[in-house]
Amino acid sequence: KQEVTQIPAALSVPEGENLVLNCSFTDSAIYNLQWFRQDPGKGLTSLLLIQSSQREQTSGRLNASLDKSSGRSTLYIAASQPGDSATYLCAVIRNQFYFGTGTSLTVIP
Amino acid sequence: DTGVSQNPRHKITKRGQNVTFRCDPISEHNRLYWYRQTLGQGPEFLTYFQNEAQLEKSRLLSDRFSAERPKGSFSTLEIQRTEQGDSAMYLCASSQGGILVEQFFGPGTRLTVL
């Protein structure tokens, strides 16, 4: 069974810092990987989808990388803002979506 | 708003009662997924539909759970004889195409079983 781990579970940074969130998975035979953001009590907002043939995707201040052979993905957030405070979830995709437990990010003004 | 919608947003019920949730996907999306998320955990897959056909069900979906998508548009998830362990956020997502494309999530229905 695919296990997805996200480290750290919680992260607090001052505004303006660059930061990296980590996602690791046990079975490298995945199709794609998707990063989501979840605000408290809300649904998930898709941030980036990386296809298995790609190594990274960028959208604005966000950059996600994928290394299938090592079973890792990172989400890089540049120049963090208080509005970035949320839980960030990664999901690896094979026959279904397997989610990690998330990293709770707090950006302090 | 053309996103995924879910109703109700919150449901409080007593143990043993039946509850039904509704999900309206993005209109042109052929796939619809149900997930359950408990506090501090990521969403767990429950089941999915391609058009009106239910193609896969997780072992998490006990006999008390049933899902339908009668006309390939909206879907309902019913839980019979609710238990306190059913308390969770129930999320619906939709996509156009297969498993390789982005899924778009609704706001969820939070169920509390007293």
C-alpha cells in the first residue's frame, strides 16, 4: 500500500522567508503528483500537478519538484506572505489519490 | 460559481440516524470522487464514479455507506445507522478525463455524530 509522509507536520516562519515543504512516498510507480492547499474547515484548492514525465512545475511564487526514483517531492514557496498560512497536502496518483497528512504552515507578519 | 458544490455544509445528527449528502460536480466533468477526512489527517478515498457507473469502492466504505450518481451529474452519499466514528469531513471532487488529470474539490460536508 502506498504510504505518503509529509515533513514537517507544522512550520512557522516570518513573512518574506523562502521555505520548502517535503513529501515522500513509498512506491515510486506513480503516475502524477498533485499539491493542494487547505484552509481551516474548507475543501482543497489545487496548486500544482506534476506529471510523471516532468521533474517540476511552477506557478507564481510556487515551484514543485518530483523525483520518482527517490520517492520525493518538494514544494518551494518564495517570499512567503501571511495569506500563505494554510495546510499543504501532497497526493500521489496511481489508481487513486493517496494523500499525505499535510504540513500546517503559519506565516507571521 | 461553476466549481464543485456540496450540501449541506454542516450536519449534526444523533447516533443511529441516517444522513445523506449531495455533491454537484463541475458540469462537464465525467468523474466524481468521494473522500473522507478526519481531523489532522489527509483525505482518504471512498469511491468514484465515471458518469453514472461506480467503478471503485474502498474497503473504508462499509455496508452502511452507499453512493449514487443516477444521471451522471450530481451524486449522493448516504450513511445509514450513523456511528460516532463516522464524524468527519466528507469531500467530493470531480475531474474531466481519467486519473491523470487534476481533481477539483468542493468545500466539504462536516458531519458530527453525537
